[in-house]
Amino acid sequence: MYINDIAGGFTNAVNESIKSERMKTELITNVSHDIKTPLTSIINYVDLLKQEDIKDEKAKEYIEVLDNKSQRLKKLIEDLVEASKASSGNIKITKEVLNVNELLNQITGEFEDKFEKRGLRIISKLPEEKVFIKADSRYLYRVLENVYSNVAKYAEENSRVYVDCVIENDDIAIYVKNISKDELNISADELMQRFVRGDKSRNTEGSGLGLSIAKSLTELQDGTFNIHLDGDLFKVAIKFKKV
């Protein structure tokens, strides 16, 4: 009898937790939608102002600030919705067999210009043979995109970025390593938390949600996502079962 009561209580607790997560996700989505409507109008009017022949340098400076802040708010809202959905599992995952070498070459190529602007040189070491994993191509690409974006923003200028793909028994491991431009005065666990951007004193673009989203999306695809810090060395480890 007592066992049944415990089991029933546990089931109710789980159901309430799921219900709470679902309600929280819906609340964030609805509020974000309500914010995006007036924000879209602000962005559109700022774009119209930028097209005007405004001579006053101070006014042009104010418009530039409005443009930057509104775009940052738009990105924050989008990331907030994505983080909420990813953490609650409210995302449909469609797995397929993916060629890891091709995926890494694609994402590396797309970030080449951003890296070059900061003098970052990518050194890739991929297996000679093709290696495959089972994951959702869209969301795995988003994971890698978030990791590369983090590197593009926070790596030491004129340094090297290492991208390795390694076969480890039954796993395929992707390692991305770089040296941080700022002191990493934070633990790896804290860095994984939402709204954290490495150095706590930073005031940069971005929402601080990128790594949290990447971890949630990886785990939803049955992979693992971990960060390792060693002094100023920043290392991301993403692992999936080999197909």
C-alpha cells in the first residue's frame, strides 16, 4: 500500500513538473511574441530613419544606438524562446545518418570570414575515412553554429582555433579548442548556465544563451556536450554514438 502511495505521489510530481515546464514554455513563447510585435515596428522605423539624409551627427549616433539595441533585443527574444523549448524538450527531433566530416567542413567554411576578421586561423584534424552519426541535421548544425559563434566573439585575436574529430571506441567526438581573449574567471558549470558570457564583466552582443542552447539540443539528440577550462584554454567536447 505504502509503495503504491509513493509511486502515485512520484507520478503526480512528474506530471506536475511536466505541466509546469509546458506552461512556462508557453508563457515565454506568448510574452516573447507580444514583445516582438512592437519591436518589429521599432526596427522598421529605425531602418526608415537610417535612410533619411540626417546631417546632425548626434542624431545619427542616437539612431545607431537604437539600431544596435533593438537588434540585440530581437536576438535575445529569439534565443530565449529557443532555450525554453530546448530545455523542456518541446522540439521535434528527426534523426538521420550524417557525415560528420562534411558537416564540420561546411560550418568551418561559413565562419571563415568571421574568423579572418579577428585573425583566427582554423586548424582542422578530421579522420581520413568518412565517419557517421545519427542526429538531426538542423539542430546539430545549430549546436556547432553556437560553438563557432562563441569562438568568433571570445577567442584571442590572431590565435589558432583547433577543430578535431576523433573516433573514440563507439563514439565520435568533436573537439573545438581556443584561447580566450579574457580571463576565464568562472567555472565550466557556471559557463553552462543561462545568461552567462564567460568574463562576468563583459558587455558584448549576444544573449549568453548560446552554450546553454547547444547543450540542451545535443542532449535531446542523445549526445553529450561538455566544456573544459584549463587556464585560458576553452575546450568544447561534443560526442555522439558512431554509426
